Amino acid sequence: MGRILLFGAGLGIGYVLGTRAGRERYGQISEKAKQAWESKPVQDAVGTVQEQADRLYEGGKHMMSGRTSGM
């Protein structure tokens, strides 16, 4: 019975230490991802992609407006 209790205590301690390390690592990764997203090169690329998507959307709208609705 003592071994089971000791094993359970070891599992509990391991779990607590593992989750703490996991949260810290998640925080580090999250912060780096935020920094990368907010960087100028990434935001420039986002702007370019948004402009292209807007042009494609408008072109598609224009093409569809020329079609007849009797499909």
C-alpha cells in the first residue's frame, strides 16, 4: 500500500512540475509568435495579400454581375 501511495505522490508531483514547465514554454512560444506577427515584414506581406484578395474579390463580383440569373 505504501508503494502505491508513493507512486501516486510521484505522479502528482511530476504532473504539477510538467504543467508548470508547459505553461512557461507555451508563454515563450506565444510571445515569439506575437512578435513575428507584428513585425514589419510580416505586416507588409499581410497588406499585399489583402490587396490582392480585394482585387480578386472585386473582379469576381464584376464577372458574376455580367451573368444572367437564369441558371
